[in-house]
Amino acid sequence: MKTAMKLALALLAGLTVGTGPALAASKTFKVWWYEPADGALGISWAAALKEFKQQHPDVNVEFELKTFNQINQAGSLILNSSEAPDVLEYNKGNGTAGLVASEGLLQSLDKPFHDRGWDKILSPSAVELGRYDQNGIFGSGPLYGISDYGEFVSVFYNADMLSKAGMTVPKTLPEFEADMDKFVAKGITPIAEAANDYPAQHLMYLLALSKADAKWVSDFEGLKGPLDTKPFVYAAQKLQDWVKKGYVSKDSTGMNANDMISQFTSGKSPFAITGTWLSTAFGNIKTFHASQFLFPGNRFAPGSTGNLWVVPKSAKHKDLAYDFIGITLSPKIQNLMGNSGGLPIAADPAKITNPVGKITTTLFNKLVAQKGLGFYPDWPVAGFYNVVLQGTQAVIGGSITPKQFGERLKQAYDAGLN
């Protein structure tokens, strides 16, 4: 609680980037998000904010760039304060958006969803992760969040390194492992990894999903009973095997996402298994050609519609928040997102010419067609993110066994059933 309070105070004390003299404006509209400025989301949302300013010249706009961890760790405290913004990006899932929705901290968006025509833009499946029941479980209940993009985890690869080694994109897990063996033989660690951050748990979950079916995914994400740990135990064993084989460095236990990104973009490792939120950054690499493929042999991958625009119950200018959300859903902004390498949820496919945006959209459509969106491992219960992260880090570091990893997850998960 002390850590969360410190984060909350740090958030409230953060510098604000205003867009005009506050005294000259009749209203001050506050918006927060945590996407980097050079990513597809940051680019498109900055354009949406510019459009908002043009439509509301009498409004002073205060934008603050946060970090994922700031919002993830201190979100409830911020939303329950008088300093909450009018609209902000919030992580979807039971343990995050579901938790604050169940605490009564978010404004229902059902009325603007229909009144403003968002229901004509977004399908029921596109807003599934914005609906939470009274217990904070997603899929039904009032609409508390709107996403304007999609995302999934795949394998990004250095096409030049694969071509030089005479390799093609692997279609099965054994083929993928055989390719990694060849890189290890050359003294190269194949996978750029970060176990002190989100990337490693996404790899772990991909391995777990390789042993999962639709019922397991539904039961796990929906808290429909005690946790069946078998897929997670398998994933932990596979991860430890991969560390022994040299596919993943044990040193990754001390690395964060930026370290992983640097390892891949500098050409030190041919693979980075991460989300499409990095598609634009990897597509902009100048020293080699980067592309991506779905994890070989899997039907399921971590993925969903993206994080949510939410409006705090305490927001002072809810109508302005709805105006901004509507702009992010407009054809102009959606097409810009796609042509910046992102994965828009309501763009015109014919208007997407960016090669990164095209391959990302193609792979996402394939996942959707095979009903392969497996959501994320940290969603089911509050606080599960840290349990999964620390457990995965310990697995890679070798300080716990796969069985102990499963027991850790089960203890935290099953406690959330009560």
C-alpha cells in the first residue's frame, strides 16, 4: 500500500504539458495515456488531440504522458482522488479495469455508446473487454471502456539474419527450435528477452497456450473454477529447457522491456517475442528488415482489443471526454493509425498502405478467424500481474521448479474465487 501511495503521489505531482494559458480558457480538459510518442498509438492519439483542440478552441488541454506501471500500480488511488483526469488509457482485464469498475470509480459509457453512434462503429465483440459485471468480470454488464485498436503477441524477427542463415519462417515449434539451435551454435542468443518486465510472461503464456483449448482459456480468464495449472507447468518446464539450450539468456532476469528492444534492434538477437504495440518501432529499424509471424504451431496467442479509454466517475468534463473518444474512432484517425504501423479497430482496409500495418492486420485477422485471441495471463484477478511476472522471472532464473510455479499461480488465482 505504501508503494502504491508513493506512485499515486508521484503521478499527482507529475509535470503537466499544457497547450495554452489556463487563465484564458473557460474549461480545462485533462487526458492521460502511456503510449510512446513514436508508436502508432501515440502518433494517432496526438493527432486526435490536435483535432480536439481545433474543435474546442475555448478549452485548455492538459495532456500528461504516464507509464504503464504508474497506472497499473496506482490506478485505484488516482481514480478515487479529486485529481483524476477527464479521460485516460487504462489496462483492460478483471484485475485492472474490472477492479476499478467494481469499486464504482468509472463512468458507464452505455449512453454515449448509443447516442454518439459508436455502436455503429464497434461490434459487440469489440467492446466485450469494456464490459464488467458487479464483480469486475469482463464480458457482460455496463460498458466502462472503449478501445480503438487491437493487439496481439507474435514473433518479430530479423529477416536479414534469417536469410543469411538460409532459414525461412518456421511453421512448427520443432522447426523454430531447430532454427534457434543453429543460432546458438554460432554463439548468438536467439530470443531477446526481459524477465524483469512483461515480455517474458507473454512468452510463458504462449507456451502455456500451446497446451490449451478454448474451454481452458474461457475458464481461466473467466474465473470459472480452481486453476488447472498443467499448461503453466508445461510452459515453465519449456522455459527452463530453453534457458539450458541457450535460446533465452538467464541474464534476462535483470532486464526490462527497453533492454529487450535494444537487444533486438541492435541486431544481437534474431527474435523478439512481444506485442504489436512495438510494430511501428520495429518497422522503422533502418539497419535491417524486421517482420513478424505467429508463434509456430499455436492456435492461441495473447491478444485482444487494446487498452481502454475510461472516464472516471469524478471527471469534471465527461462530455469533452466523449468528444475525444469519438475523434479517436473517426476514419481519419483510424486510417492514420493503420498507416503508422498500428492495428486500428475501425479503419478502411483499402486505405492502409503501410507495409507494417498490412502484415499486422493480416496476422490479426488470421488470429480472429481461427478464434485464437487468448487474452493475457495477468487478467483474471487483481494483483495477478506481479505474481505471474515474479514467478516467470524465478523460473528463468532457476530459483523455483515448474511445479512450484504452478502452485504459486494457483494459490493467488484460487484466492480470487472467494
